[in-house]
Amino acid sequence: MTAQTAPIVLDTIRQRRTIDLLKLKPDPVPQDVLEAILTAATWAPTHGKHQPWRFTVFTGEGRRQLADLFARAYAASSAKDAGSPDAQENQRMRVMRAPVWISLELHVPQPPRFPQWEEEHALAAAAQNMLLAATAFGLASKWVSGVAMISPLTAHELGAPELRGFIFLGYAAEQPKDSTRTPLEEKVVWVRD
């Protein structure tokens, strides 16, 4: 890294936005772009190089499998409207609105050598790398963790011990709004002497 690349990286971080499903174009995301995003995830920090993440990527017609899985997982959940066919169909429809869905699977090596939270943080860092890489490629994204997306049924069907949600990706139909953050001085304490 050099002083010349720092502004590019920092700008990518500032430009990352969470985008709603309804604001995505249906355009597919090229395979090489998806592979670059997934590769970025694998460079996340991980204690002992455990790399406790696994990802299942749903694109194209493959999303229909995920749509049906989300509907079944929602029906099996404790949500108030879990038995509603309309609510289950809504789960199916939402999957088809994003061109790409990536599972965030937590696979802790057994026997565990480090605390569970360290492995969870490694997966979260991998997810953040994906979100930033997606932004660098001009993609919109969102990390979602609704009841169907973290369901034990969904995890089981994917062969995952645990799920921490999904990231969906696509091209934004409109320019995301600017955002702000709390001033640094309200969030940071400096200890210098």
C-alpha cells in the first residue's frame, strides 16, 4: 500500500451504502466480479488462520432454490405470520429481486481453539470485505439477517453449522443518497500522555 492508494480505499469505504431490494436492477453480475468479491472476503483477519467462513452463492435460476428454502424456513419459524401463504410467497419474491445472494456461514473448526466470538468476528470481517469489494465494482449491497436467513433449517440445508445471514448484491437502479456519521470527537478518546 502507498499514500497514493489510501484515498481510493478510504473513498470506497465512505461510498459503501446499504441498498434496499426494491432499488436494484435485475442485471446479472459477471462471474469474474463475484469471484473477486469472494476472494476479497478470504483476506479478512482470522485468528490462527482458521478462516471460519464458507459461502454459498445463488445466482440466475439457482435463486429459486433459495427462494423455496426461505419460504420453508419462514413457515417453520415463530414469526406471527409464519403460517400465511402470502408471507411465505413474499419470502420467495424477495430472493428473486436481487441477482446475487451469498450466505454467510460460520464453520468453527472442531475442537475449537479460540473463543466463538473471535470466529464470528472473522466472518463479520469477511462480510465487510465483500461489501467494500462490491462497492469498488459499482455494486449495491446489503447484509440481511431476517428469520429465514439465519434459520437452523436454512443452515442445515446449506450444510452450515450456523448462519449469520446473507449478503445480496446487484446494480443500483438509482444513485444512493449521501450519508453522514457522528463526528469523530464524539466517538474517540485519545490517550497520549
